[in-house]
Amino acid sequence: MFYAIMATDNADSLSKRLAARPDHLARLQTLQDAGRLLLAGPHPAIDAADPGSAGFSGSLVVAEFASLEQAQAWADADPYVAAGVYQQVTVKPFKRVFPA
């Protein structure tokens, strides 16, 4: 089943985000290589594809896991969590409807 991992960043966490980004992306690449990643990306803090120093307000990952518990464990082990980027992370089941 797919799960949506929705994270909210701490204020002024851009430098922490940039430092942890290579490890964060490596984990996402592993999901993609396994065919389990539906989509992933950050939420710019302003209405721009490149928010510059405004940074990001959070992230969204939608990926396939065997259970909610496994999705939560994967989210809890994210390098952004360890680096203090994320203030809050919510994991919910996600039912893909479109595109079919």
C-alpha cells in the first residue's frame, strides 16, 4: 500500500536541510530503485520553484510500504529528522486514484 509522509520544517532550518540532503536523497533513490517511490519533493516556503534563502516549509513523500508501521519507521529514520530539519512528520495511508 502507498503511504503519504508529510513533514513540516522547523523555522530557519535551510542550512540543516542542505547539509543532510545527500543522505536524504540517497534513501529516496533506494525507494525509487526498488520501484516503491510514487513521488517526493519539498514545499517551497514561497511561491517559487527555487525559493532561495526563503527555504522550504516541509516535504511530501508518497511511497509503497508493507504496513503503516514500516512507513512510520522509515520516516522516523530520515536524515532530516536526525538533523533537526523537521518539526513534525505525519504518516497516513494513501490511495492512488489518478493517474491510473
